[in-house]
Amino acid sequence: MDKSDFFKNVHDVARLIPCGRVTTYGAIARYLGATRSARMVGWAMNQSHLNDNIPAHRVVNKVGLLTGKFHFGSSDEMKRRLEREGVRVEDDAVVDFDRVFWDPSLELAL
DNA sequence: GTTTTGACGGCGG
DNA sequence: TCCGCCGCCAAAA
């Protein structure tokens, strides 16, 4: 188990996020057993554009804010993709975040 | 080679 | 409950 698998794992989990649901960096980090390494998840997501079919737009911070929107082509790209999947976004924040929240450590229930 | 920053979040005061 | 510091570790300056 190389440390580099952490990034791979992040990407793998990100692909498992169901359509119309969102998760958080911390949730993914916790699922990987690195509760305090949420930042690494964020960095891993930055690398996600190198891979295919990774819905990075479904990953937000714990308050439901679209903190990574600036990493997309345009700041509205992320919001638009989420809304396209049925996730309502208002003022760069996910509406009913608790309701659409998808926790890998809970849903995947390792 | 060292220093700073970063798509965050937990934990302490 | 609210505010602030620390940790995590990789990439860029």
C-alpha cells in the first residue's frame, strides 16, 4: 500500500458519488482513515482533472460551499453541473446540504 | 535545497 | 457557542 494510493483512493471514491448527491473532503478523508488530511483530499481533487469521469463538482466543503468552483473553466461551471443533476445551489452553497449529503464511510460502510 | 501555500477540518481555549 | 491554532503532505515558488 503506497502512500500514493491515497490520491488514487480519493479519485476512486469520487467516482462512486451518486448522481444528484454530494460529499465533503473531510468525509472522504475520514473514509480513507485520514480524518485530519482533508486538505490532501482537496489537493487530490486538483489532480482529478487529469483523470476521466471524476465528478469533482460533487465534492464540497463541510458547510456545503462550492470552494473549488474556481478550479473549473468558469465559476458557474460547478454550480451548473450540480443543478443539472438536481442539486439546488444558491449563492455558491448547496441547498438542503444535509439531505443530498453522501457519506462514503456510511453509504459504502466499509 | 528551503519556504510558503493550499478544493479542509478537527480540536483546544 | 464562537474564535483561533494545528495538522496533514504535496506541489510550486
